[in-house]
Amino acid sequence: MTKWYIYNKKNNYLSNLKNKNITKLEALILANRDIVDPKVVDSFINPTLEKLHDPFLLKDMEKAIDLIIETMENGESIRIFGDYDQDGISSTMTLLDGLLYFYDDISYDIPDRVIDGYGISDRMIDRAIEANVSLVITCDNGISAIDQVKRLKENGIKVIVTDHHQVSKKEDGEWVEQILPQADCVINPKRLDNTYPFDDLCGAGVAFKLIQALYQRLDGDMEYLYGLLEYVAMGTVCDVVSLTDENRIFVREGLKRINNTEKLAIKALVEENSWNREVSAYTLGFIIGPCMNATGRLSTAKLAIDMLMEDDIEKIRTYAKKLVSLNTERKELTNIGLEKTLEIIKDKKYYNDDIIIVDVENIEESICGIIAGRIKEKFNKPTIIMTQSSQNGILKGSGRSIEAYNIYKEVFEIKDVLESFGGHPMACGLSIRSDKVEEFRQKLNDKSKLKKDDFVNIINIDAQIPLDKLSLEFAESLQRLEPFGKDNPKAKFADKNLFIKNINMIGKNNNTMKMVLNKNGRDIEAIKFNAQKDYKYLSDKFKANIIGNRIDAVFYPDINEFNGRRNLQVKLIDIR
């Protein structure tokens, strides 16, 4: 069941109306997203590089830059410890590419998802010691690597941690103490003692701030620096952090550069996916990002790094084909795993639980998070999917959550049941002994405070607008608010009593619903993807005679471009 609500943030709207630099429509949409501070509004509407925050506002940044410069001046070796997902790949490339502008003795290492698991592994430490590395810089990991950083330091290796994940802390009433690894520097906007203006950077965003600070100190080529935003934009979109404030600048500027890129690997990956339109946030999140992610899931993320570092175009094309092939395989494995998972949920009636926890045999450990996301979307409930790992008797898994449930906080409270755990409010990763799964399921569900309303899918509507009042210019004005994503969703509008003049199911799989809706004598083309259920709903509601009846709809005004012509159409979000 889905409930529709029209935002009612009148005070925000009245405040934004005082801003003469934005339209009434922008004032309304930004008000609905609680964006009212004039400086934040200005940064949102005009996201320029000049509005990036001073990187030296981050705790330990000054010390980290001193340490990097000292290491380079002494001719010592620097190694980057990255991660195997898209943000980890983007973070690693941001540091590699950025540092190589100044210095050659730079290397990197990334854990193997299956053998090592998340974060700094013993094998990575062993290799760093053997290579006589002087300085390790982590990216997209390290904030919880207490023992690993200690071992690096005991072996004479300096450590700079750059991360964006939640900081562990001890609490006793009002007393709170953060738990940080004993690295030389810990750069993380989520540090409890930080005063940085924005704390929702992804790993690549934090890595970029380190390189930005270095370029400022050493008077580096700033245009070269901003070229790194091609990587940062990918990490920002794919890690689903807030697309506001500094992240909005990263993505807008990164996309500008990607669409005119000189990076052969990015060009090759776009071409191999047969993407012949402008690269958008959608392209990053659903086309390019998954291809890079697939390397860490089914092979090694070093494939993606090697492709991005390669200069030979033929080798790059070979890499690009491999990445697309791995992603195709990942999709097939996901579909098989999803079917297995749904069968178990149905058989065990886990859909009755507040938190759905499923142990699925014989699926790839690396796709647990994707399946958890799909199950979460289907039932609108927090979901954890796990499967057997390479360690005997140990299951590994991933969780995805809903807005009403902080999965990191809730699981952290019973982490003693687990072998390992990490994450943030909307997602987590864990390992657990197979004989502890039932205890874990019971404990997590027993302490759940979720209510029935928390599981209801809600659509927040920006305004009710008569369909016949829409125009191409209206749809074009919304493009100024792109890119859309977390904390800046596409604007949603609604209207009632729309006459169905025509309806067809089209597309390769006959799953796209195309309609002509009429309001006050004006026809508007409407489209909805993956709409088999919607078509069945209309067929059942109107006894198979859909044309000539009326519906209410939530929609997004869009532009359909075909053969050089641009026409207004609405993308349907929900109907009733």
C-alpha cells in the first residue's frame, strides 16, 4: 500500500520567497527539502567550484599534508589502501592520480572481497611491510581498523586514515568518547570533534579534500585537480550520499568533465555500454558504476583501477569488455539469488518479521547487498541477506534499511552475537557463525520499535498541479535542480480526475505502459516503466475496459527527445 502526502512546509516556502535569486517553483521545491539558508540555497542553485569548503577545516588535514610532503621529500614509498566497491575505486583513483602529479613512488592495494573481506587485511599489511612502504593512506576505510593500524605503526609505517564511515564511540549518560585508530592523522568529517561544514561526503569526496589541500599547499595545477572530480562524481552518486552542498558541486562539475573527458578508460566504458547520450547521474549510478562494482564482486577491483590507469587504448577496450561482461554475469546471478531468497521468505513467512533476515545457500557472497536492497524495496522493511563464506561455519552478509530504522545503531547494540560488523544508518555488512543466526534474528526483531506505519510506502508530493497547465518550459525549469538523488529527489506533482484516452503496453518485454491522458480537453503523453502491476491494477479496477475511465496520478514532468524533436511527457510515479 502507498500513501500520498503533499508537503506542508509553509514557513520554509515563505522564507525562500524572500530570495529574489530563485523562482517561486524553486522556492517551493527547496523549501520541501528543508533548504532555506540563503548560503545553502545559493550553493544549490549555483554550484560552482569557488563554493567548495576549505579542506583545512577538516581535523588533522594540516598534519596530513605536512606528512605527505615530508615523505615525498625524503624519497620514501607511499601506498594507498582502497576498497573494492565503486566508492573505494573512485577514492583510490583520486589519490593515485592526484599524487602522481607530484611524485612517482606511489602504489595501491585493495582487499579481495572473498578472501580478505572489507577493510585493511593482514595480507595487505604483510605486503606493505615486505615492500618497505613508509606511508599508508587509506581511503573509504580505516576508521574502524584499530588493530590493523596499530600493527602498521608497530612496523614503522606512518598512517593517514581518510574515511567517511560512522565513528565508533563509548557513551555513558552525557559523556561520549569517540574511538579512533591510533593513526598519525584521521581525516573523517564524521569525527565528533570536527567543525567541517558538511559531513556527508563519500570516501572519494574525503580523498579529494586531501588532494585539494595538497594542491593548495604546493601550488599545483588546479585544472588538473578538478579533473579528478570525474572519479569523485562516480563515487558520490554510487555511494548514495546526500546530493546537496559540496556533493552537488562534485557531481555537477564532474559530469561536465566526463561529458568532455580525455580519460580514455571512461570513454571506452561509456561506449562499450552503448550509451550514446549525455552522461548523467543516472548513467553513473546505473550503467558505469555497476560495471566497476562488478569487478570487486566477481573478480578483483584491481581490474577497474588497472583500466583507469592504462594508456594503451586496445588494452583499455579489452578491460572495458571484461567489466561489461562481469556486470552481465552479476545481473544473472542476482536474478537467480533473488528468486531463491523470495522462496525462503515465502516458505518461512519471514515477511511477517519487522526485520527480514535470510540465510541463502549457494549464492555469491558479493551480491547479498543487492538482493537485500531488492527485498527491502519489495516489502519496505529492513533486510539482511547472508550466505556461507570461505570460512567454515561463518556466514557473511549485507543489510539495507528504510528511513525509519537506523540499521547500524540497532545491530551495533547486539554486535556481540556477530563475528564482525560495520556500516551506517542505511546499510551494513556483517559476518556471523551459522549457529547464531536464529539468535540474531530473534534479538533484532524482539527489540524492534518499528510500527505498522513505518512499513507503508510514502510518496511525498511537492504540489498539486493541473495536468493541462504543464508546459515544455516548466519541464525545462526543473532541469536546473539536477542532479537528483539522496536529499534532492526528483520533484513530484499530482493531479486528479485524469481521463484515459489511450493505453498500450510497449517495449522489448512488454513492460512499459504508455498512455494518453486528457485534462480539460488537452492531451498529455504519459509513460511508466516496469508497469505490469499497474496495468493489471487498472484492468482489475475497470474490468479490462480501461480507456474512457479516470485516474489520479503522481508524476514528474519530463522531456521526450526523439529525432531532434522535444515534446512534453509525464513520467508516472504512481496511479490510483
